[in-house]
Amino acid sequence: MASQKIVLPGETIGSDVLPIPSNPNLPLKLGPGLRHAPPSTITATIAGPLCIDQKKNAIWVESNSGRYIPQPNDLIIATVHHSSTDFYSCSITPYTTYAQLPQLAFEGATKKTRPQLNSGSLIYARVLTASKHTDPEIVCYNPSTGKSEGMGELKGGMVFDVSMGMARRLLMAKQREDGGVAVLEEIAEKVAFEIAVGRNGKVWVKSGGVKETLLVGRALQEADVLGLTVEEQVKLVRKMIR
């Protein structure tokens, strides 16, 4: 990760550790685990490693606990529960309201060509809208381009649960450098697989067989639970692939 400084609730974040963006006009973005008290005091609200993204001028406290709360633009893995004339009702997390997926919210979908999803179908989707007062709405395309970009029904494979923190790290553009995750990169040198990562702590993996699929999922879970460093992850993968 970009920073491994551990902070505790109530601890003040000094200006010397704040990101220095290449664009001075880019506003500072405070993520989960931090609170701003005017005029310029920033304090931690939870314990965990302090993480910094210089390019986005963002800072947050990583946490592996807590319930996922949908946010616009999040990529998530959901399960179709039931359908109506115009929508699929999908489960993102247990014991929460269903997200609504319009039946035409797929790339190029029409009433004749739209996917026919059944109860239990897995989908990779993007959160379009989310608020405290309405059910989340999700779509299986990028609203900016109209393209699916890998979203849609996930057929075959297996789903593995990881922590919120691991999911966030896996979604970083540079997993090893910025997220401190080397598992997928190391496995990819020996095993071919497909993967989809949901911000809701779900990872879908599909490989040539059950053994290879389990290898990817279990390696991710073990690295997550044990909090392994990059070097330890490399050793883990090499041990598992023998």
C-alpha cells in the first residue's frame, strides 16, 4: 500500500502525511475512517492503516470490518432474487433491501435481445444511484460509454468472500504497488483465469477446472485473513502451485 502508518480513533492526521497531488487545484478527498473539523483538523474515526492515493489526492483509513453500503459507480457482484415486468431484484448483501436492475440495463439490450436471468443468476454490475431513502439501482454497462466493459451475467465459476479492504485493494489499477496485493499477478504466470471483483466483498473466479479456481480464491482469502505482505504472498502462491 502507499502508506502503512497505523492510526487510532481520535488521532490527528498531520499535514506532513497528506498526499501531494501533481495538480495543486485538485481538492483533497477524505475517504472512510476520517473526519474533517474546520478549519483544517483531520482526525481518524477508526483504527487501521492510513492509505494515500497521490494521483487522486485521496486519503482514507483501511478497514476490513463493517457492512457494505452501496455508493454510485461502485462495481459489485449481485445475485438475482426475483424479477418483475421491468426489473430484476438483486441481492448485494444479506439482510438488506434489494437493488433494482432494469431489464434493459445491458449493452444494446432490447425487449427481444435482453438477457433472460433466473433466480440465483450472478451479475457483475455498477451502482447507478444509491441513497438512504430509495433502493439502489444498478446497471450492467458503463453509463459514460454505453459499453458492458465486462459487466453482465457471470456464468460458471465460483464466488469467494473477501474483506471490504481487500476488495478495495483488488480494484486498484496497480494492485501490487498501490494495494499491496501480488496474489493474482503471481498466479497468472502459471494459471489462466477470469476474475471479477465486487466492492461488496465478493470475488468471482473462473478457471480451467475446479482445482485452479479454488487455488485463486483460497490464495486471495488466505492473504486477506493473514494480512500477508507482498513477499509473503509470493511465497504463498509458489507453495500452493507446486
